[in-house]
Amino acid sequence: MSRTQSTHTGPPAHSSWSLFEIISNVWLRHHQWLVPLVGSIEFGLLSVYLGQDINWDLRNYHYYNPYAFLHGRWGIDHIPAMTMTFFNPLADLPFYFLVSTLSPPWVGFWMGAIHGLNFGLIYWIALLLFSKESAPMQMLLALLTANCAMTGAVGISELGTTFNDNFVSLPVLAALWLLVRSLHRFGDVSKRVWFGCAGLLGFGAGLKATTLIFAIGFLAAMVCVRRSPKTWLSGFALWMAGILAGASISYGFWGYRLWRDYGNPVFPLMNAVFKSPFFIHENISYVIYHPQNALQTWLFPFYFSVRQHLVSELFFRDARLASVYVLLLVWTVTSFIKLRWGNKRPGGPLDLSSGEISMKLFGFLVVFYVTSYGIWQRFYTTYRFAVVLEMTSVILIAAFLHQIIRWRNLRNALFAVLVLFLMGWTQPMDWGRLPWGRSFFGSEVPALPDPDHTLILLAPPRAQPPMCLHDPGLSARRPVHSVGSHVP
């Protein structure tokens, strides 16, 4: 054999990839879709691990309302779920169909997987914020962001439950992702994107009114993407059209029914305005938590950082909002110093051309977050209604660090340490869970001597859980009346 003749008969070295290399290559190429998919499955499995949801609201109306809507109980039963009987059942229909068709563990999995879609939306937003990093570092930081966003006191405690706070967060985060992507790619927001964001938020508000917090936050932040008063007016008109279009899809059918039967499209809310004869002419509110003094008013997020129940029925601990508060103060002080002495920004000139966060995007995120928080603290001060603030806190932390710290390695290391601390420090609420059984509710229908001529009264003691979840098993042919319904 000659010296120049090759003795190698196998495939070229560069073509003999290992299974690990193939998986890694596929993952890096398609992680934008694979990570959200895996994340959704991950949180579905975590939901199963945590156990079956038995929260108070589920036992009151989250199962009964869709049952009553689909089985024509309107006008037969008399307000068995108290004033919550009149809440829009649309958001609870997925849960009802899952319970009606699947075994309890599978119900928990799919509910958790639906809530896990928030993970993918946060991941996509984070990819845009860390777009200047290398691909592996960008993915790692985005994964840290998404995991921290999902494991807050509300996010983890409501995983797989029926509260719907981390269900209506999906259209809010989807709108935020659309807007961030538009600003990142084009430096502006088109009319089509602006209308789409408004439509998503309107749809979420129709499912649950607390979404209005973030719809107003988006509107206030419009000044950062539409600089002139002329574009403000056109943006506001387009925004209102989108909000109304989205809300009409998710709430129009229900508002019409309430208006037709009770003379109030949001019955029994705002009855001082609509004056339905079926309820007292007052504007009732479900908000029972407020800052107790001036110190709490100004430093409210810091109180959440220690174990307390100032804004929740149950004890919890979460420092995400307080971290944003601290970084906002630091950024304000450093920006003032730089303006005062004419220094450059610590993060350098961050604009889209350099791949970093533009000041337009940064301003939008800050105004959206601060405005939404202010509305929440003033009007909706129940912590679980702030789940979007809890999730987007990590986005704001990343944005502030980009503006404050120039050195990328230090910035990324500090971000990772802070995120890991927040996840370790969090103590979620405990709304109540049970081991999985064969039946989701396990209720047994008692034998009645004359079922066709029986009126069922629900009058549980005040300290006991509500009984409304048992109604579908009891009331197939019998009217149900709640004695303590708060409605005449």
C-alpha cells in the first residue's frame, strides 16, 4: 500500500454525529418552539404532583357555573353560588369539559399544561431582551427568566387550579410579546399590532374583569411608542376599538343575557349605575385588602417579602415586586446623576441597532408595569390578581440591569443570582389540595323520597366550605335555592 493511500474506510469524521450532538443541534435550532412545549408538559406534570385542587371558589362556582350554563339551570336554581352565580362561565368551560371527560389526574395535567403556556410566552419575551448574548447564554438566561416568572407565590400555588388568574394572564402576556417583538424588530408598533394587543386584552377582560388592570397599563405606556399628541388620539381610538372587539367575543353573549334578564350587563356589579330591581342599588366590591397607613402605601411590595397575609386570605412570601421597586429607585438615582453630570448611561447607548433594549421598549415596560401596579394597589388589592406583575417582574429586573450595569458578565451573573434567590425565597399560598382519587368530587347523591317535588336548600354554616360543587349531582330535576346568597 502506498504512503498516500488512505486506510480510513468509515464515514468522514464530521458526519459521524453522536445522539447527543444531534439532539443538541435540533434543540438549538428549534428551541423557540421546543422550550414552550417542554415547559407546558413540565408544569402539567408538576400540577399532578401537587395534587387535586379543592379551593373555596371551586367548591362555590367554578364548576357549577359552566354546568348551569350548559344544562339550562338559569331560572331554575336560585343563586346557589351567591353573587358569583352571575360571573361569566366561559373561562371555566375548559375545566368543566376536562372533569366531564377525563380522570382526575389527567384533569390536573391538562390544567397545569394550559397554565404552563405562560412559561413559553415569558421565554419568548426574554429571548428578545437577551438577543445580544450568544445562543447558549441567551437560552440559559431566558430559561431562568421563565422559571422564575412561573414559580412565584401566586403562579405556583394556582398551578392546575380554577382561580383563572394564570389563565387570563395568557392574553396579557401574548399582547406584551407581540408589542415587544414589534419594537425589537422594527422600532415601532404598527396599527395592526396595536389593535391585536388591544383585542387580546379586551378578550381577557371579558373573561375576568381584573385584566382591565393591564389593559389600562398598556394604554398609559402608549406615550412611549407614540410620541406625538396626534398619534395618541389615533392610538387611543384604535385601542378602544380593539378592547371592545375582544370583550364582545368573550363577554358579549353573557352581558346580553344579564341585561335581558336583570337590566344590568354586569349584574350585580355597578348596580348604583344600572339600578336593577333585583339587587340593592349599590356598587359592591370584592376587594377587602388595602394599605393601612402611609408607610404601607409607599412601601407595600416590601411587606410581601416577608411571611404575611396583608393582601391574601393565606400567608405567603414573595420578593419579586420589591426587587423591581429597588431597581427602579437605583435606576432613577443613577439616571439623575448621569444627567446632572453629563455622563453616559452605565449600559452604554442601548438601541435596536446594537441588539440591546431600546429606550422606547424600556420606557414602555416601565410605564406599563408602574401604571398597572398603581391601579392594582388602588382598586384591586388582592395579591393573586397581580399574577401578571409577579410574572413580568423578572422581565423588568432584566431590563433595569441592562440599563444600570455596563459589564455584561457582571450583569448576567447578578441577574442569575437574583433570580435564584427569588425562587428560593418564595413561599406560596396553600389553597388546599388532596391526593388524586377516582372521582374529582367524590360526592354521593342521597336517596330522596319524592325527587320530582323536592326543593333543595343550601345553607352551610359560614365557617364551612360552600356546597355548590355538589349541585350537579343533586339538582338534575330539582331546583336549588341558596339561603345565604346575599341577593334578595
